[in-house]
Amino acid sequence: MQRPGPQKARTSRFRLFSPILAGATLRERLMACLGALIGIGLTGVISGYFFGQGPHLPLIVAPMGASAVLLFAVPASPLAQPWSIIGGNTISAMMGIVAAYLIHDPVIAIGVGVSLAIAAMSLTRCLHPPGGAAALTAVLGGPVVAGWGFLFPFVPVALNSCLLVGLGLVFHKLSKRNYPHVVARPVENTHQTRDLPPALRVGFREEDVDSALEAFDETFDIDRADLSRLLHQVELQAAVRSHGDISCADIMSRDVIAIAENAEPDHARYLLLKHNIRTLPVKDREGRLIGTIGLRELSEGIGSIERALSKPETADAADPALSLLPVLTDGRTHAVIVVDTDRRVLGLISQTDLLSAMARLLAARDPAVARND
């Protein structure tokens, strides 16, 4: 009998510990544990300090534990955003209180409470799964909740939620995470015409994503714009994988026309027109890249080059050339500067350089393209 290899055996043994979410890593999970420890602990401490402790007021309501899982483990989820946590828990608790007040049979009240919570969260765009638990807590909380009545959704539910979100904001900022999650703006046509941006004219379109979601007929825990951005990145990674042997060093121009930061704007304009180029790398006194300048910046009547620098797009010589596609097709960037670790200019890749490389790739794959070339 053939014994499984060490890699296969190791994978089988630890498969239960494999990431259960796309993009999850051990570091992310450990950060989630630390965040929940700090968030839940301090929420309870602060609530107890300001409002006291005792049977008359729960220190922290149970749904906060589930909210902490979303807030710290999947901070990019639409269900984990500040309004989802605060609004979802508070509104759901209010629905539970209303159900308990109007319906005296607890079995019916719990069903109605959770149902109303889902409807209210959906209408107010703050869907948050722990809200269902908040509604149940409001219905089945006993004398303590009954004693607070319609104040219960605000103290302690809204109070706990606000404290938890506030602590989450601080924690994610210190750990350099993107929270609240900001969805990337859709690519725009910088020429202000009705045409789609260049990057969106080939491949799938937004209506294709909508059709695919409709075909699945399911709800996914990912923002619609994030899904589209992910699919575009998958397309790019597939192209890079297929042609990763072509590096920036292979196609870059090495005789780079550059200019010093203290040069006159007229000299920069002269170089751009003489060499028929759109981007000039600008170097400091030590010869390191500090920015770029083009005719657009020079047309604004600047007094010195330093005041009109644009942030340079850079790459490493070993980077796959096709990885520059998103940058060089954004409608604004005309060239990427290839630099070393000291930001000294090694070369430059223009849109023309990349287009020429892609044309050769297509010709190599399709003889018909080569014949028409």
C-alpha cells in the first residue's frame, strides 16, 4: 500500500485548522482574538464604571459577543460596519421589546420579535446577525429587561454597541486595518466621455456580475463592489501567472530622460517636447526619485518644479511586467518608473512599452496575429 506523502498527511491532519474564510491567515485570527479580548473586556469595564453593576442592569448583553466576532474577525464584512453593529443591535432590541409588549405568549413573541428585527434591519440597511439575539434577549430577558422597558434598547444595548465600535475603530487603526471598510471607488473615465474606462472594455462587465449573482440566487457576505474588484484582480493574477516570465527589466527603457528638482520649468517642457515623452522623472540632489512631472503640471504656470511634482508610480525590476496593467490603464498614468531599493532610477516603462510586449505575447500565442502584424 502506498503511504501518503508528508505534505498530504500534514494537510489531512490539520485540515480542521485551515482558514474557513477567504484571505484568512493565522495572524488575522490571532489579531481577531486579541481584538475581541480588548473590545469585550473594556466595553464591560466602561459600562460598569458609568452605570454601575448589579442585578438591575446587565453589565454587557450577550449579543455583544457575536458582534465582536464580526467586528474583529471579519472587519471587511458589510455586516460588521459601525452602523450595522450599532443600528442592528439597537433596532432589533427595540423590535423585541415591542413584540414582548404586544404579545404575551413568549413562544409567539420570540418569533415575531426576530422576524420584525430582520425586517427593520433590512429597511434601515443595518443587517447584523447578532441583532436576532438582541431581539430574543429583549423578549426573554425577564424582570431586568422588563424593568427597563423601552429604555433597554438604549441602555445597555446601544451603549454596549457604541463602546464596542469605538474600541474597534481604535484597535483597527493601531493594527493598520481598513475599518470602517471603504469600498474602492469604481474606475472612472478620466477623459469625461461616455466610453467605459480602458480597463473595463475587455473581460467581464458589471452587468455580468449582476447576472451571475441572479443565476446563483443566493446572498453572499461581500459588498457588491468588492466582489467586482476581486474578480478583476483574479483576471490580472491569471494573466501574470501565464506570462510571469516577462519582467519589468525585460521591457523597460534604460536610457531614461530625467531632470533635477531645481531645474527650470522651461527646461522640463523642452525635454518633454524634444523627446516626445509625457513623463519626466524628477530626482533630488542625491539622484533619488522624488516625483514626476508632465506637460499638464507645467501648463499651470508653476514657479518651480518642486511645487508641481506628481507622486510617481514605481516598480521593481523583477516585478512581472503585466502587473503594471492596472496602473498604465487608469487613464492618468503614462509611465511607471523602475527603481532599486535606494529609489535610484533603473528604467522606465511607458504605455507603449507594455503594449508592445503584449502584442508580442499575442503573436506568439496566435500565428494569425503574427501574420497581420
